[in-house]
Amino acid sequence: MDAVPRTAPLRRRLLVTIAGITAVAVLLLIVPLAVAVQRLYRSEAQTKLERDATRVAATAPDDEARHPRPIRLPEGLNERLRVGIYGIDGRRLTGEGPPYSRAAAQASDGRLHQRDEHGRLVVTAPIPSDEGVTSAARVSMPERVVARRIGRAWWVMAALALLIIGLAAFVARYQSRRLARPLERLTLAAQALGDGDFTVRAQSSGVLEADEAGRALEVTARRLGSMLDRERAFSADVSHQLRTPLTGLLLGLESALERPGADLSAAVRTAVRRGEHLRDIIDDLLSLARDAGPNRERLDVPAMLEELRRRPSDGRPLEVAARGPLPEVHASASAVRQILGVLLDNAQVHGAGRVTVEASDIGGGLAIDVSDEGPGVTEAEDIFARRHSGGEGEGGHGIGLALARALAEAEGGRLVLRRPSPPIFTLLLPASESAADEGA
């Protein structure tokens, strides 16, 4: 079996991604800026040197080439500057500087010149005279001065870049935690849901997508819990519905076998009828279990009443009747058959005398009454409450009536106890819309 590849947690991936993108963006910004700062500071230094060289050339004697002598420098010059007067052949006449300067030799054209000589920035300015350019003023400063200034600027930019990257990492960590925490909670909730905990509740995180996923998971948990409860209840209801006819079938066969001279043929026929009835119950329950939609076909009420007439009654008289024309009803035949089966079983087990089934039009709906001549119901208030199936042995009605009421409500109808004694249970089903419109 192939191993599942491990991936980095979302927090780490977000942190690395955001911090990496920020670092690349800062580098793309800092590197050109550093180059521009270097050029700016160097250009600024050269501009100052040009200004100072021009000032020196303006104050220097124009006959310095013929009569070299120390000159008086202008006030306000930087102490780091070295000032010298050179001839147009590049040799130093007076002042400070190297014996020969190539930049001074280029000043014969009457323009300013800039060069790097001996680790210094140099600017030369021609000294005009009546004879033309015969000398030049040379002003220089150490390159390390400009380099130190550029270095300080670079250090400031590097510190600013590190600060920006650190802030980006902090924000990335905060955002990654903010985004990962609701997903981690969703993971824990999904694991709890998989373990059978259907009490999952969504917690607001401020992240729209995560909140929507949490709410969807909560709704799913509720639906799964409700579905599981219905499945459990349905299993109990199936057990209840099958136990009574199966018990009757077995008791009938055992009684025929134990009685001397019993009519075995009649017992077998009765067992066959009860077996067919049990088969119908199983088919109805399977149909109800597979039914997933509210759309129902038209209920054939006369055919259902005819089925009830052929139902085994165990010696008790059964009367089935329909009063007047019946309205058109759309409902699950399996559900209605099971509801009436529960009512008839209760009437035969707990009631006495004649059992009557009567269908009638009540205006806007169909009413099917199931009654008998027994003493009736003593606990009418909770007659439809779900109980353990063992309650039937103690005179209770078990879970059959609870199942019948649930099926009736699922079909949009109601099951009520219209009269406690003698008992009359009434199934109310709404007429279809077309029939109701015609009646109106």
C-alpha cells in the first residue's frame, strides 16, 4: 500500500509563503535603492568638489604657472579636502596633492574634470588667464568618506528591510494561526462526528469560508443524528410490526400440532394467510424505508378497504364500510396500510366485540375510523407516546401507535383518538389540491 505523502501544516506553509514573498519584494526594492543611494551620494560629493574647485580657481592668481606661490584658500572649505595648483602639464605647482595629476593635465580644454586618483575623488577646474589656461585648481577628498556614508545608508536600509520582513513574518504567523485554527477545529469536529458525536456546534472565527463550512458541518451532524435516530426507531418499529403476526402464526401452528384431532389442513391454510399478511407487512416496511420523497401517488381507498375485508380477523367480526363518495387523496399506500394495520391489531388484541372500519368525506379530507366495542383507553393523554415493546404484555400499546402517528404525520395527516370509550381512532388525510379546488 502506497504511503500517503506528508504535507507541511497550513500554518507553516502560510508563514513561509508570506515571509518569502515579502523578503523577495524587499530585496527587489532594496537592491536598486542601494545602487541609487550609492550613485546619489557619490554624485553629491562630486558636485560639492566641483563647487569648491571652482571657488579655488576663481580666487587663485592667473599667473600661478609663471610664479608659483602659496595661495589663500576661500573660507568654509571642508577640512578633509586637499587643494593644489597644477600646471597644464599635470605637475603640481603648489599646495597639497601628488606630484602629478592626470586630471589636472586634462584641464587645458577649459572644462571641469572628475577622476579617481590614489583612493581619492578628484575634481579639477581651469584657472583662466590672458594667455589662456596655464594652470588648474585640483580639489580632492578621500573616497572612504563617501564609502562610509554609503555604508551607513546601506545599514539603515538593511535594518529597515529586516524590520519589514520581521513584521511580515509576525503578520504571517498571526494570519496563519487565524486561518488554520478554524480548520483545525473543523478537523476535530469531523473526527468527533466520525466517532458518533452528533452534537457538533460551529464556532464563529471571523473567516467567512470557515464559518460557512462549520455551519454546513453542524447541519450535517444534526441531519445524521436525526437520520440515525429515525433508523433506530424504524428498526424498533419493524421489530414490533413483525413480532405480532409472526407470534400468531407460530402459536396457530403449535396449537394445531398439540391438539389431538386438530384439522391440520385448516391450520396450514390459516398459517398461509398469516404468512402472506406477514409478507405484505415486510413489503410495506421495505417500501417505507426506501421512500425518499414527499411526492405520493393517488391512494386507491376502495382497493385498500377491500384488502381490509380480506384481512385475517382471528374469529372477531370485522366490518368495513365507506359512506358516500370519497375524496381523492395522495398518500403512500404502504404507510396508510401500516397505520390501519396497527389500529386493527390494537383493536383485536386490546379491544372486544365487533371491529369497524369506516371511511368518509369530512370536507377537504378523508377520515378513516377504526373502532371496537371494548372498554376503551384509560390513558388517553399519552396513548401515542413511544414505550418499550415489553409494555404490551402489561396491557400497554407499546410502540405501534407511536409508529402509526409518525407515519400519519409524514404523510401530512393526523392520527387522533376521537373517543376513548368505546375507542374510536381516526386517521385524517388531506384531500389533494385538485379535489379541494373542485370542492371549493
